[in-house]
Amino acid sequence: MMLQGQRLRGVARMAPLWRRTMTTGAAPLDASKVKITRTKTPSKPKPNDELVFGKTMTDHMLTVEWDRTNGWAVPEIKPYSKLSLDPASCVFHYGFELFEGLKAYRTPDDKITMFRPDMNMKRMNKSAARICLPTFDSQELITLIGKLIQQDKHLVPQGTGYSLYIRPTMIGTTDSLGVSVPDKALLFVIASPVGPYYKTGFKAVRLEATDYATRAWPGGVGDKKLGANYAPCILPQLQAAGRGYQQNLWLFGPEKNITEVGTMNVFFAFQDKNTGKKELVTAPLDGTILEGVTRDSILELARENLDPNEWEINERYYSINEVAERAAKGELLEAFGSGTAAVVSPIKAIGWQGKDIDVPLLPGEQSGPLTKQLASWIAAIQYGKEKHGNWSQVVADLK
Amino acid sequence: MMLQGQRLRGVARMAPLWRRTMTTGAAPLDASKVKITRTKTPSKPKPNDELVFGKTMTDHMLTVEWDRTNGWAVPEIKPYSKLSLDPASCVFHYGFELFEGLKAYRTPDDKITMFRPDMNMKRMNKSAARICLPTFDSQELITLIGKLIQQDKHLVPQGTGYSLYIRPTMIGTTDSLGVSVPDKALLFVIASPVGPYYKTGFKAVRLEATDYATRAWPGGVGDKKLGANYAPCILPQLQAAGRGYQQNLWLFGPEKNITEVGTMNVFFAFQDKNTGKKELVTAPLDGTILEGVTRDSILELARENLDPNEWEINERYYSINEVAERAAKGELLEAFGSGTAAVVSPIKAIGWQGKDIDVPLLPGEQSGPLTKQLASWIAAIQYGKEKHGNWSQVVADLK
């Protein structure tokens, strides 16, 4: 319903220019140029039990403006403050927005580390390229986030399960109602001290297998961390909540394949009754599945640490019908979501066709044994108790 | 990758409250309460040839805040100005945004009318409900838009093809990184004086039939005017532009059904060689198609005015293969996009499987006869030369 012709001619003319400035010419993102303005009123850390996820924010933020002609401007770390944007900015109208979520942890030797930030930066660049927002050198943004954390290091909470949640975000700021490739953008990073997902161990959740709403599809953007993938999933979640389920287990296609849970990836563990062999399974990265960093870490740790005579680790299609049938045969062992916040989130029941498929838990506990094991492996790396390649990267120093 | 458990428990608790305040309790949108602050520096109208769609804006804007507890606040008409928003606002992260596009016209008797604004308001409420943003009384917003136009009436351009493009927008403003039902929102309306789509008659466009990217999916939100539907379509448009096509003709499914073109609905006209009967066809509203006001108007005018002995008017599935086959047989008469900006936008060729399907045009002209006829019927109603029910609604007075 736009001035289609005008903008199309515009985009057609613009395309070669856009490609050129994406690859050469305009200034790259450069962490060494950062300008730091410290707050005059630094806050004191809140008690751990008063931290509210994504609501308690740190004192500073990082902003970097971009425009097609000049490229990335001087990065600024400055007191957390409101953004001032023209109401015609394309982020308000056409969904030019993407984000990442990652965490920073205090280590026993007083460093602050981030968990696999290179994976988040790589995904952020893929998200940006998919909606024609500018890309950047991953290491430069990691360095800048480190400098941001350094300003607010006293606000990185202490204690097992506590961390600093970091939210890099990019929005299109072109102030014109024509739908076109944004010629201006803003990259910003804000941070929120957060507590453990489960204050006292796990709390297994109940899911509704959902086939009346579709989260993502082939040829769409379900594998990118775009704003577009989130708002449409809230109403189905409310509908599931009204039936007593905390989250949607997203199915896809006539096969009712399992794709994700809520905003997490999902894993199932089965055991073949005949052979005794166990299998850990998750959906393959076919463009409809978010390329979760925790998902990737779980697969790698499972492949490294689980006995291959006992376990198969598979990325394959599997349906809610397979889950229902294998549960009925006693072959369903465990199920859990995986994501940055909870690492693993155990599942205790799945509503499907008016009945609940029960997922076994350890007696008197809120997870199965594999779920627990995987969570502890990852936590040990995140909190600096174990080393795993370069998964934990030092980004700031507490001393 | 969010603090899934926390927010789920939050949403589960919140749902009944949310439903309650949506229907009762909190204040409704009330146009009679509007507070008007006029600019101290009113602008002069630009010459018609300097108007840039969506870039030249009027002097005033309408804003109305909403929160779950209090409902709709006092509407404000005030000088056009930047929005100031917390960087954690959910509009920047999770795509909580929707919009409408409609036009106001000067009539021969010095009124300003809007074309079928009730249709846009109805659709805006459907968009809002789909992503859990607040709904409102349609007539109240129409009245408020009228008052906004009244402030800037001198900026509604004169001349055939000129109009005021109006952009009602709603964004979620909850400043928390938890993905949840927004408890705060902002409705705003801005306006842009615009020129005719085609300054000198039609200019037919070339489309690329696109099956490598998918605009919308059953169970998705393709029928709603959400930001989520727009940004992901820009990259495929650039790819098509690189091959010499101005827009994507969006196909769906293994049948390669035709759904939309760019951000417009699309119509095809065929003639059966055996029977001589003509058919005007567009895709049915199955949840993947935007419920276009122009689409609806074209269907209604065609059903009222075209001879039923000569024409069938059908909303049905049809594929690019059908178009290719019928073009080869000489049965393809015309094709055009439909939308608020261009009303109808004629198509002259469609790239498919490495070849162009040519669409006939009138000799020496840029459209077929039906396309031209439909455009003139609608223009006559929009510019107040013909009356059609309550399609043209007076919203302001130039005197």
C-alpha cells in the first residue's frame, strides 16, 4: 500500500551503491575510536533478590550510528538514556530491527567473561544482512561490549547463577515512509544484571504442542534473531496459558514436526526398547530454526562427553506423533528447551490432541539425569571452573 | 533465548487481567478530550513537484499513550517532533508495531475526505489484537485524524492525483527485555503530502515470480499490517532488482500460487478462448493475503459495473503455471497490483523460470483497458466526482 513505483525505482537505483558501501569505502566499526562519557551518578548494585530480568539496567549504554555514505561513526559509551527518533523512522513501521542476547560472568580469578560471543556476533551479522542493515567486524563489537562492561563492572552480580545479560540491538533509522533499504541505522548495546533462571534448582514446564499458529517457515526468517519473529508468538502463548500450558511447542507442516519451544530450541531424549540405545535429538538447522548458541554447545558437549556406545546425537526431523508414540511405548526419556537464559529448561508434560504426554523426571526432582548433566557441564565452563577451547572469553577485569 | 520461565509465569498471571482491561475498566480512546498545541512556525505548502512520498511531512502529529491500568490517555495534537523512548522498549526488540496507510483528498466543494477510513481502522484493530496491543473505537480515531488534518489543511495538496498520505501507527513501549504482552503502547499519526504515483499516466512494471523467499504462511501474520511483514521482503526485492525486475510476485506452496506483489494485492484478467468469457481473479483472503482496501473496492466496483455476461469476478487460488499456460494460449489479458498509493499499478512482464511472461498492454499505452477503467472509477469517487455509499467520508473543511 505504499508508493510502490517511486520506491522501487529508488531501490533499483540504490542497489549497486548499497552493495558497494557494504563492502568498501565507508568507515568500518572501530572500537579504538570509542568515546566514553561516564555517568556522574553511578548506581550501587542492587541486592541479588531485587534484580528483575531486563528491567534493572546498568548505568551505561553503547551506541554507534551508521549511514550509507559515511559508514560506522565514532562508538559512544555514555550514561543510559532515552533514544530520540523521528516518528517516520523505519524501525517503527517496517520491522527493521534485530538483536542478540548473551551473558557475562564473573570468574573465580576476578575476570569477566562472555560465553562464545563470536557465535552471537556471527548470528547478528547474518540477521543484519537478511534485512539489509549494515554488517560489522565481530571482534570490534566484542571489544566495545567489553569496554561497556568495564564501566559497569561493579554491577555484574556475584553468585552462582547470576550474570550480566547483554542486549546488542540494531535498528533502521531512515526517517521516510517509503519501504526501502535503510540508509541510516543505530547499533546499541544495553545490559541487565540478572539472577538464575531457577532460584532453587529446576522447575519443569508444561507445553502445548501448537499447530494452529506457525512460528517460522521455509523461505522466511525463522533462523534470524529479528523482531519480526517475536510479537506474533505472544497471542498463541496467551492462548496456551489459558489452557494451563506455560509455552508453545511449535509444530511445522503436515508431518507436525517439532521445531522450537517458545523462544528456545528444544531437545528430546529417547531409548529404543529393543536395542537399549539412547538418542538425543533436536531439529536440524534448515532455515526455520534459530541457530542457538546453547543448542550448538549442547550438541558439541554431548558428542564429546556421552558414550557413543550408549548415545546417538542426532539433528533430524521428528514429529509430535513420534514423541506421542514413543512415550506410549515407554521410550521417551527426557525433553528440555535450550537457551541463553536457562541454559536448559526441563519439560514435564506436552499437551497434544486434548491429552498430556508425560515426560519422565528423576524421582522427586524437576528434571531428568541428562538435562541435569548438560546444565552442569555448561555452567562449569561459563563460571570459569572448566575450560573449553575459547568458549569463555575474558572481556573485562574486575581488579 | 530469554528468561523464559520468568516471563511465562508473568504472562500466565497477566492473561486474565489483560483480557479484563481490554474490554472494560480502563479509559477508552476519546476524541472529545483532545488537547491541541499548534506549531508557532507553520510551514508553507511546497510546490507539488517537490513533494517526496513519506519524507515531506506536515506540521503536526497526533499521539495517544496507552497503559494497561489507565487505558487511553488524553489524545494530543502537537508540532511534529521526535519520539523519546527507552532503549529497552519492546518496539525495538520484538516487533511490537503495526501501521495503516490511507489518503485524504480535496473535493470540488472544498472539503477534505478520506477514502473508506472505517476499513483501515477495522484492519488496524485486527493487527493490534494479533500482537496483543490495545484496540480502540474506530470512529474516535477517524475523528482524531480529521482534527489532525484540520490543523494542516493548507498542506493538503491540490490537483488531480495529489493527496495527503496518512500513517496511523501503534508501537509497544514497555521498557523491559522480557518478551511479554506490552503493558504500555503509543498510538501516533503522521501525514505526508504526496503526488500522483505516475506523474504522466501509468508506467507498467516488470515482476519476478519469487519462490525462493516466502512472504507469508498459513498460521502466520501475512494478513495483518505488522512491521514484521516488511523488512524481510527487502532483500528479495534487491535480488529481483539485480535481475532487472522492479518487484517480487510472491508465490506460495508447491502449487506456486500467486499471492501478492511487493506490498500490494494483485489481480489478473483472463479470457477463455473457447467460450469468450473473461475473468478477473485475485487470491482469496485465507490469512496469507493482506486485506487490501483497494482490493476490496476493486472487487466491489467490478461486480457492480462489469457486465456479468462478459465477466466473472473470482477470488480463487491460481498459480504462476496457470498464468504461463494461459499467456502461451493468448488467454492472458491484463495484470495489475492494487494498493492505496497507486490504486492500480499495471504489470507488463513477469520473469519466471528464466523467461518473461509478457502481459498485453493497450497499443502505445502503459496499461490494459480494464486496469485503466478501474483506476478511473476509483479516482472519481476519491476526488468527490462520483458518490459511492459512504466510501468518501468528510473529515475536515477547507473553509
